[in-house]
Amino acid sequence: MSSKSCFKFRLTTIALCLAAASLTAACGSGSGEAGATEVDATRTDGTTGSPFGNTTTTAAVPSGVAFACTFETSFYDCGFGEHAKVPGRATMVNVAGVNAVRLHTEPGDNNVNGSGDHERNDLILNQSRSDGYEGKEHWWAHSVLFPNDYVDPPESTLSTWNFGLVADFHDTSDAGGQANFQVMAMPRTAISPDRMTGLNFKISYGNQFSPNTHVVPIGPVVRNVWYNFVYHVKWTSGSDGYFDAWVNGVQLMAYRGPTLYAGQGVYLKLANYHTAFGQPTSGIHARVIRSNTPLDVSAGL
């Protein structure tokens, strides 16, 4: 993509971000911690939290985007709603000068909007604001950080399937089954090679209760670094769909095929959704942007 054709955007650059090359190296190291640089979160909503001291935010959003949220005030102000067992699980934080939202679960945060025994604290951007309709083409960008209190799901057994999700484009039927696109955060280790570990992209299409799937591994979860995701997608239940995905400037997925279930659309969810494993856990989300023109795949936090 040329610089002329790119629609460029950038929030406050922080020296602690993970560059594309270092992320690639960390993901291939197997340790999950190589190249990680710690950053700290300061609550900005008046709630109690770790005393990391005050920082300032100078986030900039370019003109011309179709939707942008930089969490400078409340996620409600951006049009997000919250799914939580206890109101207020989602709190505003500041990470080294970048405003963000912390999604947190406690043991027992189950039976939340159809989660059953699984635990959830999600933010939802409805279909209208997500513009998730048949035939639509979008560029999306969002950022995720796994803080010190993030807990990896435990290794699955022969009789259990442990999982975590950090973001997805959910089908509009809300009838169960697999979301059309998911950023999955799976256990660090597996009992067999056919079980997913670490971060993965997953596309699902066809029959939502027994879908065809396309999975692309990203790498092990590295804490306290930003994962800057950029997507270029065409939403369709036909064969002319596509979903390209970059992580910190490196393209990891170039999928071609259906991206919707027939007769449905999608809406965006920022997620902390996982198997119940008896421990509190958190994830941090920042900058969410949707554009009808190309975004700079290397721009991030």
C-alpha cells in the first residue's frame, strides 16, 4: 500500500510499544515473554486501582473516519454498551498516556447475555454503528494490551475445552454458535498439536452451529505490549468476501471467501470472555477506528 493511498492515522506514540519486528520475534520465540516491555495503567474514572501515577493523553483522530473511539471519556460516549455480571466491571484507564478501557471479570461472572458457565465482560457496538451489513467493505483498527493481571486460560483436557476471546465480529442472530470473526486467546500449552494455543484469528461461515472455519495463529500472548490490529474486510455470505489482517504492521491473514452467515450481519464486540477458571482476569482495549478508505497498517499506539 503506498503512502498516498493510505488513510493515515496515529494516536500518541509511546516508546513502550512493540514494533512489528519485535512482535514477530516474540511470537516465534515460544517463551511468550521475549521482547515484552512493561507499561502501567492508571484509572481515570475515579475508581480504585494500582497506584501508577498520573499521565496525560494527547490522542489524535484524523478527520474523515466513519467511526472512532479513543476512550477519552466513557465508552458509552462512543456508543458502546456493556455486558457484565456486575455494573462497572469495565473501567476507564490510562496506559502510558493512552486512554483505554479495562475489561475485568471476577470468579462467578457467568450467565451474562448467554454466556452460560463461561465468564464475560464485553463491550458491544451495535450493527448500525458497526455498519455490519451484507456487501459492506471496511477498514478497521483497534489495539489490545494484556496487563499483568491477565490470566491465560488453563490447558484443556481430553474432556474440557478452555478458551478466551478478546474481540470479535458477532453474527446478528445471537442464537449461539461461532462468531464470524474472533481474536482468540487460548491456553499457553496444549495436550496435543491439534489444540490451539496463544492468540489466533478465526473466521467462521456456512452453518453457524457447525461452521466451516479458517484459523491463523498469531503467537503466544505477550504481556504489557500493544497489539495493534488492522483489518480490511468485505462482509458477505458469498464467495467474493475477504478478510485481511495485520498485527503491528505485519500481515498475518489473507482470507478469501464468505465472511457472514446467510441472511445475517455482524456487530463489533471488545471482549473479555473466557472459560471459568476461578481467577480474576483483565484485558485492555484502546482506539477503535472504522474507515471506508485504506488505513495505514503500520500505525498504532
